[in-house]
Amino acid sequence: MSTLAEQRPRRLNVDDFNYTGPGTPAGQYLRRFWQPVYHSSDLTVGQPVPLHILNEVFTLYRGSSGQAFLLEQRCSHRGLQLSTGRVEGDDLRCFYHGWKFSGNGICLEQPVENDLSRNRGNLRSYPVREYLGLIFGYFGEGEPPPFPLYPQFEHFDGYIETNSYLRNCNYYQNLENALDTSHVGFVHGDNSASFEGFGRGSALVAKESDWGVAYTFTRPDGASRVHQFGMPNLFYFLALPVDEDIGWQESLMWFVPISDDRHMQFWLHRVRAEGDMARRIQERREKRRTEIDLAHQDVAEDILHGRMSIRDVDPARVDMVQLQDDIAQIGQGRIVDRSREQLGRADIGVVAIRRLWIREITAMLEGRPLKQWELTQTCIPRAWALDNEQAVVGGAGTKTGDGASPVVDSRPYIEVERELSALHGEPRR
């Protein structure tokens, strides 16, 4: 007979969140939420692709109607990879023996069989939604929750930039990095002197919000900058100005596991510019997309293996911000060992999000109610120069007409190649 101690579930810790395959605590929790998995512009009508996400493999395709569909990876007949098949209308026919499946997984034809009356061969399908230039999937059990909308990114005086990148380490390292303001002055500065107090631990506050965590840094003059973290894996903030025409940029991002040791960050930027100004910005962005001809993932590997120094890197040829974060996050290990970490006051945001994850996943495993997270008006990010300008920050804007604001892809071309390679399951280069 087992003892009471043996019957008691093991207490969760942050390292449990590294693993997101089917049946894992973090995997179950993430599957309760809609997750971005692909750029709409990358999915061609009639060209199925294998999709590696959340430590599973699926089949993603776009039918002739333009609608996207998500099915299991393999045919129910003999297990062939369905992405090798042929799209017929909105259906998918297996390459091997021609079994045909609808977008919702129903087996419609078994050409060499005489009888479909047994209704065998159906596949599992997964809910799909395209929104703001991204394809989202729901991978949990039962009916999906309502799809979360972000009206401030839909219809305003400007356009949406879609962006993303591949990082070859565990997703939770990047998620925690979002709630670590104090790294900015060191990782993204020319030298440690650029720190100048930004992100000092005594000036940071992290509080639970309706959506997740409100993370605030307050300057000595009393002005504050507030980032918003959304459970379980979103981040909403005002990015520092990097373009003379844009200024502060409202951004929303997701950290999505591919496998335990690599992940995608999907990113939306709200660019408040139209007409000639928008054209100038987009021309500069397009030029930059072409100029970047070194994959930051490769450069990071060279630096981490001692083959070069970051001081040797030509910033014109690589995305320096992503490279800097690659070094900081991959340099902890593909999957970080937290057993020897020593947290300080500046890690208050990291501690806050860990506590929420432990609380919510423990409740899920014990069958207790979970908090229903909501992006309310109190969860809009702020920066000292833009406080209370809700018509701009988090506001729906004043765009006239019925059309949504246009979506523009801003990813460096070399990044697109790397992302698709990883999402389709090719080995890490």
C-alpha cells in the first residue's frame, strides 16, 4: 500500500514549464489558449505543409476557398505524412492510397475500398482562425474559448507590421526575459555604462492584473513606464523609438514553443502612419529586410562557441537586437538549469510570472477553477511621454471607412527562411 506522501502530487516548479508536449502540465495549460502558429502570407493555396508546434506535428493547408485548415500529421490508413498529399477544393487527398479528408477531418473517400458505411478513418481537426496577418490554432480538448480580439490593432490610422523570429532555446527563457527590464542597459547597450539606472531593482514593481502582470519601472522624477504581460505567453508594451517617423511603437508578442529547445516569437507592431509617411517607413523597412543577409542564429552560435566576438559583427548585416538576445538567452543553455540561480530584487517580474504559472497550472491539475484572464483598459501599456493618451495608446483610432488597417510583413527575408525551416521540422542549422 502506498503512503500518503507517495499519493500526494509532486509540487510544481518553474522547470516543469520547460516541457510542453502532450500531457505535460505546461503543455496542457498552453493548449487551453489560442496560439499563433504561422504567417498568413506564408501559406499558399494548395500547398500543404507539416507544422511543428508545441512538441507535436500537424498538417496545415489552405483550400481553394482561401480558408486554412489544421489536421493530424498522418493519414489514418497507413500513416503517411499528409503534407505530401494533394489539395482538392477544401479537402486533402493522401498521396499513398488516395484517402480523402475534409478540412474538419471527415474521411470522404477510400478509393480502393467498397464501403464507407463504417465511418472509419476520420482524423482529428483543430480550430483555426486568421487574424491580423497571423494564423492561430487551438490545440486543447473540447470547444475552444472565445477567440481574443485586439481592436486597437484592427482599425486605426495606420497599418500593422507583422514580424517574428526563431530562437534556438526554450520558450520560457524568452518569456521571462520580457519581464526583465534590467537586462536592457547591458545586453542592448554598447557597454555597461549605458545602464544608467534603467531597470534598477528598487524602482521596479510587478502586480497581478486582470490580464496577467503589470510590470512598472519608475524614474527618479516619478514618471513611469508600464509593460503588460498577458497569461500565459503574451507581452504588450511600447517599444523604444527606432524610426524617426514612428516614435514609440505599440507592440504585442507571443512566445510559442516549437520543441523543448526552440521556439518562435510572433510579433505585431501598430504603426500610426498613413500616406507619404507610411510609404517612407515601408521603403526603409524593405531596404533593411534586404540588407540583413546574416542569420542572427548563426552569428550567435559563432559567438557562443568562441569563434568570434560580438564586437566583430557588422550591424548592417544582422539584426543586432535579436543577436544580443540570442546570446543572453541561448547562453543560459538550450534549456536553462535554474537550480543554481540566485535571484535578486531586479528579478521581481520573473518571480511574479512564475508564481502565476504555478498557481494556475496547479489549480488545473487539481480540477479547481482557473482565473479567466481579460485584457481590460487597465492593462494597456504606458510610457512616461505618452501617459493617458488613450486615443493613441490602446485606442481604436479614428480611421474612416469599413476596411481594417492593412497588414505589412516586415521580417528580414533570411529570417523567413529560418522560420519556415524550423516550423516544417528541418534539423537545426
